[in-house]
Amino acid sequence: MFHQPHLCPPSVARRGSFPATLSTLGLTIVLTSLLAGCGGGTPASSNSGGTQPVPPPLTLRGQPIGSASVVPVAVGGFRVTTVEPAQMKALVEASVSYGSAVTGTPTCAVTLYTLRYHTLDGQGADTEASTAIMLPSGSQPACQGSRPVLLYAHGTSALKSNDMADLSGTEVRTVAAMFAAQGYIVVAPNYAGYAGSTLDYHPYLDASQQSADMIDALRAARSVLPGLGASASSRLMVSGYSQGGFVAMATQRAMQRDYASEFTVTAAAPLSGPYALLQFGDAIFNGAPTLGSSGFLPMLFTAAQRAGANLYTSPTQVYAAQYASGIETLLPGSLSLGALVTAGKLPNDVLFAQDSLPQSSGYSRYFGADHLLSSAYRDSYLSDLKAQPCNASNNAPLNCAPAQALRRWLLKNDLRTYTPVLPMLLCGGNQDPVVPFANTDAAVAYFRAQSMGAGLLAVLDLDDSALLGDYRTVRAEFAAAKQVLKLSITQAGGSNADANQALRDSYHAGLVAPFCLREARKFFDAAPAR
């Protein structure tokens, strides 16, 4: 759900990378893919659900494995261990949407490290993962002394090699320039199942595992900072985009609910995430799939299955016959989503059979002969949805008892279960075809129904056309960026339909992401100490 490198994709065979590169008029749209995963430990069988492994000693969680290693960066034909501000600016201008105009001109030099650590897998057993640590340095006051910490959760990636310590990645460059080069210490876990992990699957959108993974990465990073000559202040921020938006909110919830004596989060900014996971799943199965569904749903099914949710006894109960074999080990892997489509391993965003009903208006592209999910499985989901409807009220949207296994798993991982007690920014765009803004609306409605503290919740819909309000300037900038993108397509000889498709493909990762991240940094900079 979210870009390649991460969260959801614009289309399985045609997706915007995170973020897509946009220059003033000659915008270049990188049409790649958008999904991800993580791991380590001993794999469970695909139809797991019997005896659960004995949890590891709690003393292992968050312990570093070895020491932090500096990661050299290729700059101008050389490999350097510290990227100077001018070098970072050049990297940003080359590949980040809107370049330093959105990230800000880098102030600090940045050094990247990678560190492996102990965490938990989807069944609570010990496993290994790795995290990037980005450290600012330099002569400016913002680069010296005790620095605020950003714990950042990345978006979905189809590639197991995805590594937040690799500055060649667009998302990594964006975060490094937006935060580390502005004086933040950034801790950005890869998640179990990705680079630095031996786990053979990723616990995708498993709120308990993913929040534990983030917390353990932060613990490990904190323990090695003194040895790296770095000092963290008391200001701790949590953010993430797309899948990472979900992970960021789950992490803040865990810190508030379960680790309040260990962590005091100054502010949080979950961005474009699927927070209302049960509502999200219900909408997809009820006839309104999203771009990238045929890529991220197999990751979600596998994560649930490996956590003991017992979704099926054989993949053929869920998937169409031509895709069932091998799908449990497909993602994350060595191929992008587009390459998986070309290889016949996944359909091109066709989720349901041509005659499968219901079909929402405007969603015909997700129905066809070459579909991913079996009609019988969809029918079982819809039968449960009819018998056990949820989301009946903003105050208690999860006051329901689904019997179907996938709906039970989605309910278990839906984040509408607590009330944040800190400043929180939720940002996205209401035309998002990958992670619908309905997720943000649902989270906002729930938090407000729980009487979240006055003035704590800030909400930014970049596609809100209102001319008034605190965010009118950034909304105007976002509207202009969309027009520039469309104009670049038509001036190059493309049709209006081509321009609209380019906008749709780039919207989630290429357009919304950089603007939301910039507003998150502003929000963090202004957040009062707690």
C-alpha cells in the first residue's frame, strides 16, 4: 500500500515511485511499484495456527546485534561517509519531487549507519531486523548538541532488499534531506523481513508486531548513539507514510498505552495510512478496490496466516488457481510489482472475477478474467459483512463480532481503539486511489468522538479546495503541482486522459508524500515539550 520503494502502488504494472520525480514543467514520472516486508527467525508453516512458539526472554528485545556500521554514499563519482549539505542538495534536486523547494535547503551534513537488533516476529518469537540511523553534524547550531529524534516508518515495498540506510532510494533521500539535514536524528527501521533480516515473510500491517519492531529499533539505536558521538534530546517524534502511517500510529499507541514509563512522544504525524483497517477491507471486498490491491493483499494474507489467524488451510481457498502456487513467498522478494506482473506471478490490479458482484461504479478495472482472488472467498467475506456489519458509529466503530477470519484479523489490527494524548497531525489527500482518505476521516471521527484533548488534533487534506484555514498556502501549492504535472503530459503530446492517468499514478507517492512530510516537520518544529 504504498510505494516501490513503498506503501501502495498506483497500478501493479504501472506505479509511481516514492516520491515520483517532478521538475517544474518537464516532470519525469517514474512508473515503478510500491510495496514491502521484513523478518528473521524460524518460519512457521503456511497453515500455522497450532502450537505457538515460546516468546523469547524480554531482555533480548531491542538489544543491538553487533555495532552500528557507517554506510558509504556514492556522490559525484566518489564514495563518502558523510554527505555535506551541498552534496545532499544535489542528490535531492536529482530525484526528490520538487527538490529542496519542498525539503528545505540542507543545513547539516548527514552520516548514515546501519544497525541490526533483536525484535519479535508475527508469533512473538525472537527474530532479527535492521534499522538506519541518520546523524546530523556541522557548524550550525541546528546540527550540534542534543538533537530531537524522529522515529520514521517507511511505506510498502515489494523488494526484500529495501534498505532505509541506502541513500540511492528516493524515500531515503526525502527523509534524510527533510529531517536529518535539518538537525534531526532519524531512526528508520527496515522492518522484519527486509534488508538485514532473515525472516522469510513480512508481518505486514500487523499492528502488534510492527509497533514492537519500531520500538526495538529505537531502543537499539539509543544504546549506540553515545558511541557514535551523538546525543538525543528529550524530544521524540513519530511519523511514517502510507504503510508507515499505519505503523507510526500503531507505534505511538503502543508507547502511550504500554510503554508510557519508557517513552514520552512529543508529537506524532501519521501520514496517508490505512488506520481504519476493517473499514478499508470492507470497502475493497464490497466492490471498491484500490490501486495496488493485488500486490499488498497477498502480503497481508501471508502476515495474518503466519501470525496464526488461520485464514485458510490451502492458498487455493483464497486465490485463483493460476496464482495460488508460490504466492506465500512472493512478497517481499527480488522482483518489483511490475516485474511480477510481467512474469505472470500477479495480475495487473484485477482483484475479482468479471461477474463477481457487487461492483462499485468507476471500479471496472479491478474486475476481469485474469483475477487474483477466488469468487468463493469473496462471497464468504461479503456474507460475513452482511451478517456482522461494523462501523455503525463513530464512537464505537469496532463494536461488532465478525466471524470470517480475515475480517477478524482486520478488526484486531484496526487502530480505532485508543485516544491520543499528544499533538498529532494527520495528512493526506482526498483523491488518493491507493490509501483512501476515508481512513483519515474515520480516525478523525473516532478520536473526536472520544473527546480527544482540545487543540491536539490537526488534520490536513491537501485536496481540500477551501481558500481559508491554516493550510491554505500548502493546499494552493498542491493544486498548482497537480496542474504542472498534467500540463507536462499534454505539452509532450499526451491526451487529457493520459494526463489524468499520470496524476492518478503519481498522486499517492509522488504528489502527496513530499507535501505531507514537509508539513509534518513544521508540526514537529512547533510542538511544545511534554
